[in-house]
Amino acid sequence: MAPAQADSFYAGTASNGQPVRVDTDSINRASSRSVNFIYYLGEERIFAQANCDTRGWTTFPENKTQYPQSVATQSMVNFVCDKTRNISTTARTARVIDPPSNVRATPNGKIICSLGRTQITVFEATGSWYRTNVCGTKGYIHKSQIQF
């Protein structure tokens, strides 16, 4: 099951009778039509990428394309695609201006690394936080810590 601390969206019950939940912290736009996300089918954790044009998704590492077989899986795809509809994938360069600056796993979440004065690449903003991959994984830095 999804970790207790993870934010999740309950999409409903799949055609096989198992609950479908989306890890909302895992959702990020991969391209203008694709969204990466993690979902849970019952207890199984599944890495996936939705194609928002076809409303299907591909699971990894199997690389198997799926299409909704239930209201729950349709709701799952709609949720991840709609959640990222207005998010840009354009990368921007920013300078860290107030070191040490913490990069967190989620906005206000666990610290995954700290930065000194440096340039970093940031992506879309989520409220007052910018997504970055400067720590080698997806993380967030507060807008007060950077300058464009």
C-alpha cells in the first residue's frame, strides 16, 4: 500500500476488484503529452507514464501499454493528465542566493540535500516551490532561495 506519509488520490476500484491509488507526489510532466507517475494497484507499486493524448499509460520496467478497463483506471489517467495540464516542461537556470539552501523531497518535506552558491536547473513551480533535479532525484527548492 502507499506509504502513510505520501499524498495519494483514490481513483476507485479496478476491474480486478483492487483499489487504485495515485501517489500525487510522484506526478511530473515528462513532455507536452506525457506524465510520469506512480500508482498502486492493491499493494503493488507500479511506475508508469501516461500518454495524455491517447489516455493510455505504459508501465515500467515491463514497457507494457495499458488502456482503461474500469472507471477507476480512467479516473487515474484523467487525474494525472489534468493535474499537469498547465505545467511547463521548460527548464530554467537559477542561482542559489541564500546558502545553505535545502532541497526537499516535497514542498516543506524531508531535506534531500543542501546547496551552496551555485547555478541549478529548475522546472515548474508548485506554489512557492520550484522542482529541480540538482540532487540526482526530483526535489523542490523554495523560491526565496533562488534568483533568475
